[in-house]
Amino acid sequence: MSNQYIIQPDLTFINEVVGLGGDTLKKCFQCATCSVACPIAPENSPFPRKEMIAASWGLKDKLVGSADIWLCHECGDCTALCPRGAKPGQTLSAIRSYAISEYSSSVPVVGKLSKMVTDPKKLALLTAIPAAWLALMAIITMFMGGVMEKIFHVIGLHWYHVTDAPIAQARFISTWLVDMTFVPVFNISLLIFAYTLYKMLSDMHANALAEGKTDKETLDYKAYFNTIPTVLKKVLKHTQFNECGENKNRGTAHMMVLFGFIGCLIVTTIGFGFLYVLGKPGPYSQWWPFKWLGNISGIAIVFGAVLMIKERLGKPDLNAYKDWYLLGLVLTLGATGLLTQMARLAGMEIATYAIYYIHLIAVFHLFAYLPFSKLAHAVYRLAAMTYAEYANRK
Ligand code: SF4
Ligand code: SF4
């Protein structure tokens, strides 16, 4: 006697995936062209055909906890060849957005941010929070310097972190206050990722065992972490992106943004060292090599973001808010970072501080909302690719 399965479709899941950009998924008639066309789908249980049918049946649990949805790099080859115009690449992207929302909304206390970050009506509120906080920090810096100096003196620290330069961002918002804001926010985001990744990895392994996609009986975390360097090399080389046919150029833009952010991270770390270890506050000379790295990184981010926006504008059907939020944020971060410095070098004090204020608001968006926005895909995809490598997904 054959086995009988009872399928219980999750209609809310289907509607949400449709709303997140998977509006064409019902057109799929399971021809499997997409799975054959995909340059990176594994031979055993390839994607995205099986994801298309699971999504149209509303099998949320089968999809949200699957590593396969993250292995797709949204190259668009399958979408270009689908005879039904079902756009499987976009449907997988919508499922990934749903998965980010599902995991991040399970985080205690701050989980509510998940729905807010994907709702365009909440953008003003999400921006007003850091805007008000940073305005308060600016008022403290500019008008309460004497009080703060006394407080810091009591605890054996120097309040101001500036040289004799006539214009310095630290005269507008103290470096102390900037770091006392962003270091905790960033660390909270790391904790949120630790919480969600732990759940996600357990789900991925359970899914891989159930679908015969791994030969590992148990999830060995030590072996998993040892696999990260191998996968990181692939990510940095953009090996998967280079296998794309349809949207090969996206790989270049993606690489510019990724290396731009890595460059900025290195420069920020060096800046921390100069300030807190060597006691040398900025602004630093343009002749210092780490300033060159910062400038090149900023330019790479801006160019990469502009290329991505240009590509999106050429595809009016790709109009999901989550994508535009991310692209807008990346461009704002890169552009305001560069413009702050240009305005300072041009001696434009008010413009320097105004642009710097916008830059800090964007940085807050980046750090505080990272685990809830599409940008979280960078972390989740690395986790899933590492799992696939560890689990011998072939
Ligand atoms: S998404 Fe398109 S190509 Fe893929 S199985 Fe469905 S109809 Fe075929
Ligand atoms: S978008 Fe590209 S990587 Fe993703 S499933 Fe389609 S062909 Fe494969």
C-alpha cells in the first residue's frame, strides 16, 4: 500500500511570499526547466523547481528551514528560461525574505522590528528614532561640553577627541557618544544573529536529513566552523556569481559593495586603534594609507550601489520595497561618508555636520536593523553555504 500524505497549506505563507515578490509562483507547471538551467543547483534534489511547488502548496516549514533557498544567488538564468514566466529566481528571493522575517521575529523583545523593517510605512519612524537620539548627542556635545568634561575627568578620561582642526565631526557629536551608541547596537545585532543562526542551522540539518541531502547524522559544530574559511574564499572570489549567465554584471557590482564594506571595516578598526590605543584623534591626514583605503572603499560602495540601482531600474517588475530599502541604504552610507569628508576639506562646517548627521542615521539603520533587513542575507547565505559544504551537499 502506498504512503498517504496530508498536505496542510499555509495560506498566510503563500500570501506573504506573493507580497514579497513571488507573485508569479502560481504560474509554474513543474516542467523543471529552471532546475536544469540553474548553473549552481546540486545534482541531488536540485532547486528551484521543488521550491516552486512547495511554495505554491504553502509548505512553509519545508522551505524556511532549507539551506537550498540560500544557495541561490538570484542570477536570473532560470527566470529567463521559464516557459511560463513564473520567475523562480524572484520567488526564491521572496522566500528568503520571508525566512529572515520568520527567524528574526522569533527573537525575544526586539522581534517586532522584523515587520517594521519590511513595511515602507514604518520607515519614517525607524529613521526618527536614531535622528532624535543623535540630535540629543549633538546637543550634549555642543552645549554641555563643560559638564561632560567634568564627568569624564572624574572617571579619568578625556572628553574631547579632536585635534586643533577647525572642522571635526567630533566637535558636532563626540566620538565617545558615537561609539557608546554604535558599539552596543552592533553587539546586540551580533547576539540576535547568534540566536537566529542557531535555530536556522538546526532547521537546515533536520531538513537535509529528511530530504536525503546530507550524509552527516549529527551536526558537528566544530567541523562546521572549520569549514567557514573554505567557503569564505569562494564568497570573496564570487565563484557562484561568476557562474551566472543572465546577470553576470551583478557580480561586479556586488563585489564592489562587498569589498567596499570590508575596506570600511578595516579602516574603522584602525581608527579605533589610533584613538583608543595610541590616543591620536582625527581628522587624519589624507596622506595616510588607511585614509586611501577608506576613500577607495567609499567610492567602491557608491559605484557598486549605482550599478545595482541601474540594473534594477531596467527591470520594472523587480520592485520589492526590501530591495530598494537595501540599495538606498548602501548608496546613502557610501555617498554621505565621502561627502562628509569632501565638505570638511572644503571648509564647509555646517554642510560637514549636516551630512555627517545623515551618515550616522544611515549607520544606525545598518547596525540596528541589519538582522531584520534584506542585508541579513549576507550572514544567512554564508551560514547556508557553509552548511552545504560541511554536509557534502552535491
Ligand atoms: S518555474 Fe518555470 S521553469 Fe521552473 S518548473 Fe515552473 S514552469 Fe518550469
Ligand atoms: S536565480 Fe540563478 S541561482 Fe537562483 S535558482 Fe535561478 S538559476 Fe539558480
